[in-house]
Amino acid sequence: MTMDPRTIPIHPEGGTKSAAFEYISTKKDELVGWARKFSIFPYPFVTACCAMEFMAVSSSPYDTDRFGAALPRFSPRQSDLLMVVGTVTHKQAPILLKVYEQMCEPKWVMAFGVCATSGGFYQNYAALPGIDRVIPVDIYIPGCPPRPETVIDGIMRLQDKIARAKHPIITKDF
Amino acid sequence: MGAEVFEPITASLASGGEEAGVSHGILVVNVAPSAVEAAARALRNRFGFDVFLDVTAIDWIGQSPRFEVVWHFYSTEHKVRVRLKTRVPESAPTVASLTPLYGSAAFMERECHDMYGIGFAGNADLRPILLYEGFEGHPLRKDYPKEREQPLVPYRDWVASERGGD
Amino acid sequence: MAADPRIANPVRPAFVTSDREGSVIVSIGPSHPATHGTIQIFAELDGERIVRTDVHCGYLHRGFEKECESHTWHNLIPYVDRLNYCSALINDFAYVDTVERLMGVEITPRCKYLRTLLSEYSRLADHLTCVAASLMEMGAMTAFLYLVMIRDYIYEHLADLAGARVTYSYGRIGGLARDLPDGWLKRLGEILEQYEEFIGRVHGLVDRNRIFIDRMRDVGVLTTAQALDYGYTGPMLRSTGAPRDLRKDTPYLAYAELDFEVPVGIKGDNYDRYYVRMREMDESVHMIRQLMDMIPDGPINVDDRRCTFPEKPVVYGEIESLINHFKLVMEGPRVPAGEIYFAHEAANGELGFYLVSTGEGVPYKVHVRSPSFVHMGGAHLMLDGYQLADLVPTFGSINMIGGECDR
């Protein structure tokens, strides 16, 4: 089970917030989580062969639009899911970092394909051995390239993760 | 098939007794490094080899001269290919650039320089094309270890809890 | 060595300032939807007009040639697949064909016809992707969805054959990985009929569309002289009017026995490149239909101990076959010392493999002459002088595939 820092309780000992506050806060998190998970705006950071499967999963046969995640925003300021599709090389790594840092919270990162996950079978001077060496990753989708069903499974797991998470929207506690 | 095309080329380029022969349908001519530009000019202007396909190098580590630079040309008229080869030593790995003759030479010479460190005299723009600024070394040389990475962005500090696991 | 982590541009542009008044220098890419992911173009803009460009590739350089030097001749077939990943089978067959010529191995007739059919099928998938992506980038989402639907049928169909949708690793030195499953050719006929219906719709939507013509006609013009000077081959050269095609000029595989035309364009602009690709797809379908009736029966792998794995029963039964299998796996097929350059007509043009062998089971050098890389060298010819918005369709019509360009 992943330890997502956002699900660590604010006051592990029970704390000073009232039960009513906790109840309302949980319900708020569920509502915001539900809204956020069904309106994902991906930024497709597309580099290599996985792009073919990304195009396939966005089109009619498999359709990410059912999940609310179809509309790509090609500006990092307007998107919340950074889909790193394909191999990231050392030359491309600074650009990846810059794009990630330009995105606003809340943001999630999907490593699409084994090259983004671990470097794939390019273990040499040129390829970054996994994008988690430079940015934190929320969901890893293996495959070279992954079948569209695998990608959809990954999106659904990410949606579960978003739904379970804490969503502080007004203050850092609420 | 290509014999009637190859004979005059061999006579012209290998006139000094250089090694020339047909290998798998391609005429291969070995020339001295100083004769490369004249040979390419002859191929283009006299023999009609209008498409410059490729330039690359082979690192014969342990041999001297160490690098063998290989050019491929294609003639759309005769539909045959010619391979031009030369050897340059490690201490002075420079050959003439074909950019005055062919526009496609620009990018390909940059790549050969990137990968092997071959200098192309006359090509003013030998910036890294496949590699990046600050990369030290020439990766396709046999003494460059495959796994030696030169990261541009320093690696993150992985925290065990962030990596997951039970 | 680690450079400053705040660096976001690890390249040196050819120009950073301009003495032209009112010019702006803009970096387009390398993470940009229209540059197909990994090309960076430094453009000097005078208003909307592009004055000059400096094209940078290499952001997807994955060290293919270095990887090949540490894998056996067989084990590097998956790397070869990922060069032009839109038409992976053509790369496979070009590579194994080159190795077979160096080894002196003659493939079986069934294998020859199957490879030809699958090469054309792959070319179909590649052109579908190129046309779909370039239409989508201009806003024609419907055409994209139609074409990707057909491409998806092709992918599923090839998954039935090779096990994977996009990168197959299906070619083997001396043959193919496996034979056709039952009913494969029947489904192929169905897909070709559906293709014709969908392509008819796309033609109807796009060909005489005023907006499409205004955006594509006389934009990104390339003359034949420029194209030959800059090493262009394939649909880009044919769109300028030169009917050069390796399948006709120096036939290989079964192309000499097929009846097909080589479509050429008139002016070398974007519209011609679009139309040449559409016509090439029709010619590919015509060739596939001919080939479907021409495939003979017989084995698909040549019976040559140097490269073909022996059958499992004899591997477990005879010591010679066991040793043969062991050596092929551990050391790789021994290719006689020498070198060879051979090229196939890939979807983008002349895809050549230059192999150097020292007699080992591992290559000494594998070099790819990739059409996309060469095309990037002349991209400025088609971009300079046009508007910024013209960059998108022009770039789409070049069909730069990052895996092939940067290797």
C-alpha cells in the first residue's frame, strides 16, 4: 500500500480538531476528490513510441473521454496531469523538470511506458533511467508500449488515488 | 549491372592503385584523406551521384590509423551506390567537409563529429546535434563505456516512504 | 558532470539576437504538440513571418548504435523496431535483410511474399498516422478519428500475428518469428474494405475543402533540385515530381513481381505531400491485394543452422541441436567478417543499414541511415519565409519520427 503523504492524518494522536470538523473535512475531500478525478487535464509530454498508444487510447476505440481525461491542455499552466509518454533522455530532462515546475498544484505525474518508468531497455549514456530521478511520480504504467487497456487501468488507479487523497482547498488543513 | 558505371569511376578515383572493388553491389573505393574532396567532387559533377546518403566512422581501436570514415553516395540516374572510405589517425582525426557540395552533409557531419570526434575541415557548424552542450567524450568510440551517464539534472533524493512498499 | 539544474536548454542556438528591427526569437519545442514531441526550432519572427530557423534534434537520442554493439545480431531486433515506430515491421525487415545478405542466407519464398505484404501493411499504418496527425493539428478532428480507427484495426490485426500492437520484433534472421494464424488473411480483406470506406470519407471531408487548400497549397514548397541536394528520398522527394522509389528502381523482396504505380506531386508543397501519401496508401492496398493471392505454402524460416533455431523436439533430443541452440542464444549467429550497406524504401524514404562485422555473434558496428534525420537537415528550406502558423502543417507533412531521427 502506498504511503501517500497527503493521506497521513493531520493529527495522528486524535488532536484538537472536533469530530464535526473531521466529518465535514472528510466529506469535502470526497466531493473535491470526485470532482478532480473526473476532470483530469493531461499535459501529454510525448517523446517516443508510446505516443502511438497514447493516440490510440485517446481516440474512439478506447476513449479516455469517458474518464473526463481526454482534453489535453498543451500548456503546463492549464493542466494537472503530466503524462510522460516515452523515453526521456538526459538532454530532455531539464525540459521535463521545467514543465513540471510550471504546473500548479494539485498536479499528478504519470510515467507512461517502461522507458519513463525505469529507462526501459535503454540502459546507456543517453537515456534517463526513469523519470522519478528528476520528478516525483504518482502512477507507473508498464509496457513497451502498454496496451490501451493497461493505460486505462492506470488512469483508473490514479483516479482512485485522487479520490482517496486529502484536498486542502481553503486553508492547509481544510 | 553496375559494371559499366563502376569502371570509369574506379579508373578515375583509384588511379593511384588504391584499393577498389565491388562489395554486395556497391563499389567501394579507398582513398587517402587528402583525396576525399576531389573524389566526392568527381562523383557528383562527373559521374552523376546527386544524392549524398551518409557519412559515418568506424573505430578500429588498437589499429593504427584508428578511425575509418565512410561515405555513401547514390545516383538517381544510374541507380547504384558508391562507398568512399579513408583512414585517419587518432592524433589528427580530420577530413574534408562535403558541405560545399551537398546540403545534406551539414547535419550528418555534425552527428559523426558528435559520436566519434571526427573533425570536418570546412564545416563551420559542428555543434552537438544528438548530444548536448557539456557532454564530454564521444560515445560511439570503443573506449567510451556504454553506461557512463552525464546527467544534466542532478538526481532527486529518493525518500523510502515516497517510493512505496508495504 | 552536472551542469546548472536551472538550465532548460542544453543546446546552443545558431542565433540569439537579431539586428533586424522588431524581430523576436522564439523557441518552439522541444515539448510541443506540433513538433511531434522532440524537435526544437529556434525561429526568428518578423511579425507572423518566419525569417530564419535553426532546427535542433537529438532530444530522443537513445544510444541505439551503442546498444547494438553489446547485443547479439538477434537480440537487437527490438531496438531496430523502435526506430520508426509507426511502421516497425519495415525496420525489422530492412535490418534482417541486410544481415541475411551479409551472411549469404536466402529466405524462403513464403517468407519473401509475407515480408513484402507486411511491409506494405506497415507503410499503410505509417501514412495513416502521419495524415491523421497533421490533419488533427490543423483542427480536423473527425478525419483523425476515422484514420486512427483504421490504424487501430491494423494494430489489433498485427497483434494477432506478432503478439504486440506497435513494436513487433517479428523479423528474424533467416525468416519470421511465426507463421500466419488461421483466418488472418480473411480479416485482412475485411480491414482493407473498411479502409476504403473510411478513406473515401476523409477524401470527401478534406480534399476540396477551401480551408484545407488555403492552408496547404503553396506552403512549404520544395523543389526537386533542393530535395536531391539535401538528400531527400521517399514521399518528400516524390512530391516534388521526381518518380524515385527504391521498390521500382532497385527492387528487393517481391516488388519486382507486383504491379503498382509511383505517385508523384507537382509542386512539392504540403498539399502534394498529403496527396502523395494518400495515393501511396491506395497503391499499398493494391499491392497487398495482389500479394494475398501470391503467398505460396512452405516453411517461413530457412533451414540454415547458422541463424535459424532448431525445432524444440530435436533440441531436447540431439546433442548437436542442443549445442546449436545454445550457441545461437549465448553467442549469437556468427556473421562473416565484412561490411554491407543495404536500404529499403521505408515510409519516409531510404532506410539504410550499414553493418560492420568482425565474424562474431555481436556486431562491430550498426549504423542506420535514417530518412527523418536527413529531412530535418533541410527543414529550414520549407519553413523560412512562411508564416508561423504554416510551421504546423509543414512539419506534420515532413513526418519526422523521433526514434528514427535521433536513434
